[in-house]
Amino acid sequence: MKILPYQIDTTNDLLTSRAGLLSIAELMNSLELADRIDACFPQPGSNRGFKPSVFMETLILMQHEGGFHLDDVRYIQEDEALRTLLGLKQVPQADSLGNWLRRMGQHSQCASAWYNQRAEDSENRIKELKLDFGGDTLPCSDFKANAVYFSICALAYNLFALMRQLLPEGMETSRAKTIRWRLYAMAAKVIKTGRQVFVKVQAQHQALLDEVLTAMRQFEPRPE
């Protein structure tokens, strides 16, 4: 039997297999999504609590990665390199996400208003919303909490639909599962020196990542 010539070792380098999630993070930043969310949803009761935008953007990242259960947030929590890239010092745990959804369920009018404003296209693409963004996997036993979660799924899908229009030729019609392996699942080494963060990817992926991130940064939303 042939023995493959390798040895397994450890490293302290910051490594991630999800560097391409920078693309959706850049789009959310261009849309000033965090500010929009925080203006619509109730703020935490103490300075220690997460802002609504942290909960929602965490769920959006999780759904874009392909996680359809609240426990899947652990993949973001455990990925220090990704969190360094995105500037996420802390990520809500699954229990915290569930508790927040239930609290927001008590503010259903706010959640419904957000859905009506942002989820313009989901009904026309219900298959992708359900299959690709977990719209049919509801995490809570509370109806109103699940309604909030579904609204976030719809928002995640609509962000994807917008991003897809900005992607390079040949990717603009791809389903989420294709974008996940072609773009999101991009291996990288992350180096932080002072205030700067460097992302090192394979040369064959650099051009694609540069093009996509530039498109996301340059996107200007329509005035409301």
C-alpha cells in the first residue's frame, strides 16, 4: 500500500475558508445597513447588549454561508480570521439570537414594516428563498419570532439578488450554492499589523476577489 508523503502539524496563523464573505459584508457597508437596522429596531437595554444590527448582520452572514440553524453561528464564532476581517470582536451565541428574535417578535409592527420596505422581490423567488436561504427552516416555537426570522431570510436573499447583479459576467445568474463555492469559500491567510489587515489568497483567486469587492464598495443605493 502506498503511503502518502505528508505530516500534520499546527499553526498559529489566522486562516479562514470563508474570505469571500467579505463581498456581502462590503455590500452591507455600502448600503449603510447597520444604521438603517438600528434606526428601525429597539435598542438594547444596557451598554453590554448587542445592537439590533449585530444580530441581523450575524444572521445574514450565517445564511449567506449556508447555515440554516441558529447553532450554525458557531462556524462564524470559531473563525477568528473571518471575524478579524469583518471587524467582529464578538458574535451573538445561538441562545442570544433566539432570545432576540423572540423579543423582536413582540415588536411585530416594526418587523413587518422592515419586511415591507426591504423584501421587495422575495415572493417572486420563493424557491430560492426557501432552498438557498433557509426560509423553510424556522428556529423558534413562537410564531412572531419566526416571522421576524423569515423577514431576515428575505432580506438576506434580497441582498444576494442585488449582489448577484454586480458580480462579473458569468456569475450574475448563479444560484447561491454556486456563489458559495466559487466566491464565499475562498481560503485565505489573514495578517493583522496594528490597524491594518492583510488578506492573502491564492494568485488565481485574487483578481476575482478584487473585482467583486471593488464593485461592492462602489455601489451607491438609490436615494430614499
